[in-house]
Amino acid sequence: MKSATWAAIIIAVNDIWSLAALALLIVGEITLAYLNAKKPKR
């Protein structure tokens, strides 16, 4: 029973980390696009 609980916790944490990584990627992409748009074209 305990191992099943731990498995559920680990899966939940993994989901949180993958969601956080996805959010970071999206924020990074938006930031890059914003900086590129702000930069004067050379």
C-alpha cells in the first residue's frame, strides 16, 4: 500500500516538474520574441 502511495507522489511530482519545465520554455520563448521585437533592426 505504501509503495503505491509513493508511486502516486512521484508521478505527481514528475508532472509538476514537466509542467514547470513547459511553463519555463513558453516564458523563455515569449521573452525572446519580446526582446527581438524591442531590439532595433540592424
